[in-house]
Amino acid sequence: MANQISLHYAFKKKKPCLFLIAALTVLFNIVQPANGAENRNLDFSSMFEKYSWFDMGGQIRFRGEIRDDYDLKDKTHTKTDNDEFILGRFRLWTRLTPSPYFRAFVEVQSAWEWESENIDTDLPDIGGGNIYQDRLDIQQAYIDFFFSPDTFPLYIRLGRQNLNYGRQRLIGPFQWANVARSFDAARIRYDDKIWWVDAYIAQVAVHDDNNLNDTDNRLPNTADDSTLYSVYGGYRGFSVADVELYWILRDNDNAGGREIHTIGTRFEGKRGAWDYDGEFAYQFGEWTDQIDHKAFAVHIGGGYTFVDRKLKPRIGIQYNFATGDNNPGDGDHTTFDNLYPTNHLHYGYMDFFSWRNMHNVQLSLKVNPYERMWVKMHLHFFWQDETDDQWYNAGGGATAGIRPMSNRNADSYVGEELDIVANYIPDLPYIGKAMSVQAGYSHFWGESFVSDTIGGNNGADFGYLQMMLKF
């Protein structure tokens, strides 16, 4: 009880250091040394050994977040400048496999938010409006039909499901968000272990705390009423890298006849201690009936792991680029459309940036101090591709309120971000390695573009502490 009071006090008094100390105190009181036969993973599958067609599991996740000076202004403070809150997410899933030709899966989710002064949990998740709370809903519910598992590896999946392709730069489930993302989709997949291909039609499911989730084309939302059509495949037969090719059509009739085609390719490979990957995507189509759309984006990266060193450090570098629009009012749209990504993985944990109108160089270091612990650091450098365009955050909106403006006459260098994250998997009595604890701190330094557009270049800070238990 005293630990609960200390956590609550730390948040109410807005003392970030106090919150971390209190949270760690709770953690250390929970963690006890592993002890003989009690040291086993939290696994309920043994309860259903007699019923091989039935399986179930779940997840419990809590995360405390602290945000400071998010408007990047030196002296003025807005309502959304600072915030502190706790997020909780509970999932329970069931899988039924009555035959080799049929499978059913259902996942129920309850996502909660506490203590925020800025988050409006009554909003539906349209354009990132509420990615924090949806107290009870269906996250996934699908059925699989297998044609001939042994001789013809083709199956059809129908229903609400996660879509996860490549490194999630264009299509991903965005699991960092408290409510995450899923799609109502029909998908057919062929996979013979050497090459594979997916074809699907999908609409994103919009979270709404006050109603059951529904697909976005059934909501009064003209900004994003999209249906995705895609063919996405890959080949695993090359020794140097796996290669993928894709076509994605984003069709949004309610946005003035928007039709965006994305064609692209990506590769990912490893040679000895070296790893590398890259992606190129080109877009064409219509932004509206009167405005043409042409844009492209590039990613290239690599790293080296010192496998013979104690900490097994990996150093890496990558470059990300996506086109912007140098004249938002000229009748042509050239800002790259990021679609439905998990940008949190790639462009800074403060979520200030997305794969739109940007140049980004990232330096990274990852070490493993212990067998079940890793620490990684990312240092980002950001530029605008076109300074007259918007500075797009991870959700595709306007970071720090920067809207498109012709003849802005601002410098293109936005700033730097440092991310430090540590993850530890304790080996605990009764639950084994089913729990993970993660903590992170980030700082953003605003540079000349920030000064030129908002009149200040104050830095911003972000910190979090997360516990997750899978069963």
C-alpha cells in the first residue's frame, strides 16, 4: 500500500525523478531470486494438454510516461506542453484449431489511461486522436482456412487482424500505442519457405472508448476513409539478402477522390558480423481529383556486431529520406504518404517525426551487459526536405503546430534527438522469464528550423518506465 501511495504522490506532484525512484522501489520489492522448482515460465498450456485443439494466453502491460516542454518554446507554456500519465493494457486471446484445415483466433483488449491532463479519451482514434484508452473491445477476431498444409501452403484469413510487413515503415500494428492498430481484412497467403506472396483488402479499425470498434469508412471522417488493396511478396533464396516487392493502393473516396499507389522494394541480410537493410518506395496517383500525387522515400542502413567482445556491442548507421512539398498551393502534391506505419521504431521515441518530408541520419549503439539485458542508444539528426511543408509527427499531424506555408524562408535543420533505452528480463519464481521491464529517456534539441518557425528552440524531454507480463 505504501508503494502505491508513493507512485501516486510522485505523479500528482509532477516530480519525474521521484516517480522513477518510487516505481523502481515497487519493482525491487516485487523481484525475488529464482528458487529451484519454482523457477518456471508462466505458461498455462499444460492445463490444456488433453485438448490439443485449444490454446489461450494474454498480456498485461503498464507504462508511466513523462513529457516536458513538448511545445519547444523557451518561455511560453501551452496546455499540452507538459504531461504525466499511466497507461495500462490487458489482453486475453484464445485459439481454436479443430482440424489442419481450419483455425479461429479471438483477442479481447482493455486499454486504460490515468492521470493525464491533456488526453481526451472520448475521442475516437482518428488521426491519432486517442491512442490511449479503449476500455473493452475486440482487437483481433479472424478465421483461417488452409487448403492443403502438407502439399499446397496456401491459406485465407478473414476478419480483424494485425498487418505487419517489412520493418513496419508503411504497414504495421503500432504496438507501442496503448490501443495498438488492427485491420478488418481479407487476406490470402502462399508461403513455400523460399518465396511467399500476400494479397489483401483491408480497412483500419478505429478505436472508440464509447463504442465498439468499427472500420473507418463507417465513421463520419472525411480525413481518412481509406481502403487498402495490396500484393506483397518476398524471396528468401538469395544468400546475401532476402528481397521483397510490393504494391499498395490507398483508396479514399471521401478525401476528394484520393488514390495513392505505392510500389516498392526492400532487402535485408547478414554476412558474418555485418547486417544491412534498405527500402525504396515510389508513389503516384491523385491526392484529389484536381491534384496529382508523386513522391518517394528511401531507407538504407547497416551495422556491425563485435560478437567476440563481452558486451557484444553493435554499432549502426542509417539514413532515411522522404519527399516533401515545396509549394503546397501549386496543384501538385509531393509529400510522401506514410500510410499506416509504426514510426516509433524508427525516427525517435519522442514521436516528433514520421517518414514524410524529412532527412534523417541515425547513429546507434547496442550492448548486452547481462544475458537477459540490453541497452541501446540512438542519436538522430533531422532536416526538413522542404521547409515550406509541414513538420510531420509520428501520427502524421503537425509537430509543435508547424503547418505548411509557402515562402516560409526557414533553415532546414530541425534538431537532434538522443534516445536511451534499457530492457531487462528477470528470472522470477513461478513466472520465469515471462516478464520484462523497460525504461527509457529521450531529449530533443531544437535547432534553426525550430527558431525560425516558432520563435524559440527550447529542448524537450521524455521518459518512461514499462512493465510487461506475457502468459
